[in-house]
Amino acid sequence: PVSVKLENYTPYPFAIDNVSLDFSLEPEATRVRTRMQVRRLGPGEFVLDGVGLLLNSIKLNGDELSLEDYERDDETLRLRSVPDAFTFETEVVINPAANTALSGLYISGGRFCSQCEATGFRHITFWPDRPDVMSRFHVRMDADKARYPILLSNGTPGDSGDLPDGRHYAEWDDPHPKPSYLFALCAGDYDVWRDSFTTMNGDHVDLGVYVDKGQADRAQWAMESLKASMKWDEERFGRAYDLGVFNIVAVRDFNFGAMENKGLNIFNSAYVLANPESATDADFEAIESIVGHEYFHNWTGNRITCRDWFQLCLKEGLTVFRDQEFSSDLRSRPVQRIKDVMRLRGRQFAEDAGPLAHPVRPQSYGSIDNLYTATVYEKGAELIRALTVLIGDEAFNRGMQIYFDEFDGTASTIEDFYSCFEKASGRDLSQFRIWYAQAGTPEVTVDESWDEKKSTLTIKLTQKTPATPKQSEKKPVPIPLRAALLDGRGGHCTADGWENGETVIILDEAKKKVEVKLPEGAARPLLSINREFSAPVRIKRDLGTAQLLELASAETDPFNIWDNFQTLSKTEIFRLLDDPQSPPDAELVRAIADAVRHNESDPAFAALLTALPEIGELFQEREPVDPTGLNEARKRLRHALAETLMVDASRILSEPTPTPFAPNAEQAGIRALRTAMIGLTGALGTQDAARQLKSLFDQAANMTEKLACLRSLIPIESMERDEAIEAFYADWKDNPLVIDKWFAVQAGQGKAADAERLSQHPDFDLSNPNRVRSVAAAFAMTNLAEFHAPDGSGHKVIGDIIEEADKRNPALAARLLTSFEQWKKLEPVAKASAKATLERLRDGGLSKNAMDIVARALD
Ligand code: B3K
Ligand code: ZN
């Protein structure tokens, strides 16, 4: 497979200052006329991207070109010689109704919508489809007025009016130069939830959330989230919105979460629509965070965009960092941090440890769609966070302002971005940038010794990044570790250079020794390290259970309190795996239960304490790994925890759930603890538990608890389970987002046969990514023991779905294929089955996107 290389970047030799697009919308034959003003910047041919376009005409300075004037292949249009300044016009015809890949202009629910990042625009018209060509877009479209009464594009509306034959037209103008990947068009019949916002500069902005007919009230939370985002970016980063209109359109068929098109964000309806009856707290939280994320892109992504796709983390890592901060400010910072780290460890650490590992800024890629990874997003965000620890908040904030001032209106690079923080901090950050070039998760070993006589604690730190594909040699990176000296009584010990007993240790060499002198006669302090998870590393510390329990009770950082229990649980699960006859450690179980009780006043945090590490995380610590055995071991520990907490669970669940429902953090926290108790009840696995869960299911006043009951019931074979599955479907069959959840809980908790059965269900729909993911991703990415079952049944069912999905939607299939990323670690039987499945897929013929993943996985 051919790959694109960062080192081959060359600037585009032309500027296109202005472009007019004229769409005549028809589902099967949309005519697109493009007229651009072109100006030469340097030597080179005039080459445009264009894929699947039926070309009607080309004009240069008004003159029609003939076949010998240009060259065309499947992907480009090339003119060898052109004047230094000219007008270029094309007319093409495209077929949105046949666009099942959902990239470019397509139809969802009978309405037109578009998705252009990264390379969708070339499916709409001929254009230099690369992020460093920025133009002012003027859009005109016409369509049948009855079927498509609302016509939307980027920027602000201009002229509109009626046309003969029941058609009408509208114009949109976007004054901000932008790359083609931010272009958007939507046309159809929608209901709108409207509101407005006044910026800190006093500018009025009309806001609209466009949804399916009859669902306007379900757009309210997205609107609240949008206004909160606009306000937060003003307060935290001094960034105001820059157009008179901001619209969000919800579509059912969408390849990922949402898209930050200038002034016209397009969202997967799963991240827009919510009401108290049908949405869970996780839904409300995700909507808030994704609306924020896309809005924050207006400054980090749109006004300052990427020079090329290698710089993707420049907008994505930074914008994830911004949305995490937004959620932390709106909700609970420690709880947010724990959730972000769970996601990082579950997805990014796994990616970093397998055949798909790549640097946050890679040197090459095979298929750009496959670069939208946990590494670019989540590790990219962690690097920004580590930077804030390294240079301090003040220098970081100054650096951000320099970035906004200096690079506004440009297509930038990681080097540009870091130059701002070098200016702000006065430090050389070249070593920090190694983080961007090196794949793999650094492992930090922490070794302490205490010299009683000298009252000195010696901390020995070493770092090592494991080899990753095509990168065997690794350099040390600067690792900022927040640290504290704990006194064991809930406070800190003071020492030289440790203000309030806290400091940041920068481990920037392979080895480092830190000596901490405490006052004479001081008792040995306990070391708390990587507080708040200040650096995205794995910490290795040779501490026994007793020492870890002591540390957990002395901790003052909520993140580390949680993390100590994670470490303890991990060790215990591995012990149970190796010794299947031995009972779970009663002392550990009691300690977790006590911590849960102790933190009941912060129920969201207490709920997280009940969560044992997921199989996906445990996977990373063993090779070869036996997922079935791991799952059994984990279940035994969970069962013991459930028994210990049952009295508490009964008490907590007998209290009334908060009413009236509000999606705020406070109520969500209470429901999170209730949900955790529902989960533990399910972990008992008895018929009695099934009866209890069914009665909670019947009474549940909100979707969070109802779904938790259903999820917990699924693994317990019982009449109650079957009734709940049926009742839930009957109640919600007309709401596709809720039915997605119904599919997902069954696939996520069931066997391969269940996933197979669900994929044959009449409501399973290969052309809808949400529905496909609700079975395939829920099974393959959250139900690892069943997916990797040694008989190969899990691999087969997912392989079959991927094979079918790939024929229509390569981006979707490629994403699902990443579920195989850990196959090389599997025990021999499951490993052979995974390999055979990948080979079968490869040999059967795959799309370029899917082949890119399979080839790298098998390499
Ligand atoms: N920028 C888009 C992701 C586009 C994915 C293209 N394959 C959404 C986001 O990250 O905000
Ligand atoms: Zn993004």
C-alpha cells in the first residue's frame, strides 16, 4: 500500500482566494458548479482532487476546455500550464443517494447532508482538497421547496427566494477563509430549537439546533450545552464567536460523533437528542462534552487549522484537552479526570501496545481516515496537559494567547504551536516534542528507600518506552510527575523544596535520583506520585498489598485514591487467575467497600471506586493472555465485593431517586452510585438478584437506572431477563437511539450467538453506523472475553459483519477492525482464530481503509 509521508510536504503552488459553489440539489443527480479565482504562488502544475465526479464542463477564463487541455485519472484533474491568475470553472454531477460511504454529500433520513473531513470534498467537486488551501466560500443552492424547505450552509444567510417548478434557492456567505474539509451543506425539512447568545464583545448570535420533525424539545440540552460552551471559551481562553449564526444539524446516519464545520456543525443525532425519559446521564454528559468539543474547534481547528493531516493532533489533541477542561469546570474535576484516564488506558494504552501503535504525530500514513485514533485524540490531549504541568498554568495560558494572536487565519504545525510556549515560558521545548514522534507508553519505575538516620527519602526513577512497530529505539522524554509526601494522617510532610509537601519531579533522562531531606527525627513519609495522572505513563512500583493499602488510606489526591484501588484490584485479579481455587482477598474487598462507604457523600466518586479494571486494561499486562480466565477471575472479585456491599446496596436503592429529573452533575452522581449498586446486585448472579433487578427495572423512573437494570439482568438466565428484554423493546421500538442501547447492552453482555442473533434482527441495519456499532463495537470492544472466545465464534460473527459493512462503508469497517488490535497477545487457540479471521478478510478483498488496518495488524 502507498503511504503519504510528512517529509514530502510541499506547499500548494496556487492561492484560491474566493470560490462560489452552486448546487442544484436532486438526490440522484445533483449538479455542482464551481467557480474559483486562482492566483499562482510558485512553480508547479494546477492539480485538483476529484473522485467519482461526472464531469460536464471545464472553463478557464470563460473558455471551455477540450479533452487535450487537461489530464484526468480516478483521483485528479491536472492542467500542465495555466496563467498566473485566472478564473476556473467546473460543472459536475454527483449522486448523493448512492453515497453509502457517508463521505461527501449524502442523504440521511431523506435530507441532504455532508461530511468533508478529511477528504470528502473531492467527492463533491474538483478542488485542492488539502487543509492548507483556505478560501472564502460563497454558496448558492436550489432544491424542491416542499421536500427541502430549509437550506443551510456555512457562514451567514444571504439572498433567498422562490423559483419556477416548485423550487427555491438560498445563498450563504462565509467571510472566514477556510479549508474544504470545513465545508457543509444541509437541506431538508427539520424542526428547529432556537435561541441566541450575546458575545463578550456585544455581538448577537442566532443559534439553531435542527432535528427531525417532532423532536425539537429533545434539542434543548444540546442548546444549553452550546451556550455554556460559548461562555466558557470566552471566560477561560478569551475567545468569542465570530459569526452572526451558529447552527447544529442532527443526522441519524453519521460515521462518528460530530463535525465542526464552520458555523454549521453536523452531529450524529446520538449526541444531540436527549430528554429525561429516553437519555441516560452518560448521554447528557456526552452531548455536553461533544457540543463543547465541536464549538471549541472554532478557534482550535477552524480559525487556526492544520497545515497537513500529520498535524491532526494540533487541532484534535488540543480540542480534547479543551473539552476535558470544560467538563471539569462544569462538573467534578477529579471525577472527570478519572473518567478521562479510564478511557485513555482502555483505548489508547491498548493501541500503543499493539500492531497499530503510532506516534501522536506520525511520519507517514496509509489512509487518512484511519488516523482519527485514540492516540491522536486522547494521548494528544494528555501531552497538552503534561505541558501545563511542565511549564505551569500561567505560562501555558500566555502561550495559548500567543498562539491565537500569531497563528490566527493560518494552517499551522506542531512546531508553530510549541514555539508559542517556548516564548511564553522561556524554555527550550525540543525534548518535549519527542513525545509527538515516539509511539508507545513510557514505563516509569519508582523505587524508594528511607534513611532513618539522615531523615532522607531517596526516590530512584527510571523510564523506558517499549519498542513499537518500525520504532525499536526510544529516547527519554520529559515526564512531569506531580508528587507529594504523605504523613499518613491525611496531610503532607514538609521538606526542602516541597512546598506544602508537594512538587513536580521532571524525569527527563533514562534515570534520575531525587533525595528529599526531611526535618530531623521525621517519620518516614509515604510517596504519592503521578498525582492527578500528570503524565500519560505506566507507573511500576514494587509495593505489596499491605503497603498499597496503607498508601491508599494516606492519599490526599482523589485520583490516586481511586488508582491505588485499581492497582490493588489488578494484582488481585491476576492472583486469582493464577490460583483459581483461592478465595478473593477479604482484606482488599473490605478496604474497597470501606472506601465506597467513606465517600458516599461524593456519590459519583464512590461509584467509580466500585468499578474494577476492565478486561481491556488487564489485557495489557499479560502475554499470552487468556481473556476467558481473566473474566472469570474478575467476576470472582466482583462477586465478593457485591456480597460485602449488599446491605449498603439495599439501603441505597431503597432511597428514592431524585425527582424531578435534572441532568446536572449532582443528580447524575446520585444516580451513578445507584447504578453501581444495581451492577453489584447483578454481579451476585442469583435468581433472587434477577427478581430484585426486574422489580427495579419495572419501577425505574429514568433511563440511566432502567438501562443499568437491563444490563445487569442480561447475564442472568431467567424469566425476568427475557421479560425485561421484551418489555424494553416494546416500549422503545420507535426510538432508534434507545433501540441502539437495547442492541448494545445485549451484545455487550451476551455471547457470540447473541451478537449473531442481533445481527439478524429485522431492526439491524448495515447502512446505519450507530446500529452496526451497537452490535459489532459493543460486542468486540467491550465484551472481550466473548469476542476472543477460543472457539472462534466471536471472531467469526464480527468478521462477517465487517465484511458486509466494508462493501458500503469502508470508514466504518476499518474502525471495527481495530477491535482485533490486541490479537497477538492472545493465548494460542484464540490467537490462531483471530489470525485466520484477519487473513480470510484480507484474502476476500477489502476497501483501502480496511486493508490498511488488516495489513498493519498482520504485519
Ligand atoms: N473533526 C471531526 C472528526 C472527523 C473524522 C474524519 N474521519 C470531529 C472531531 O474530532 O471534532
Ligand atoms: Zn475534534
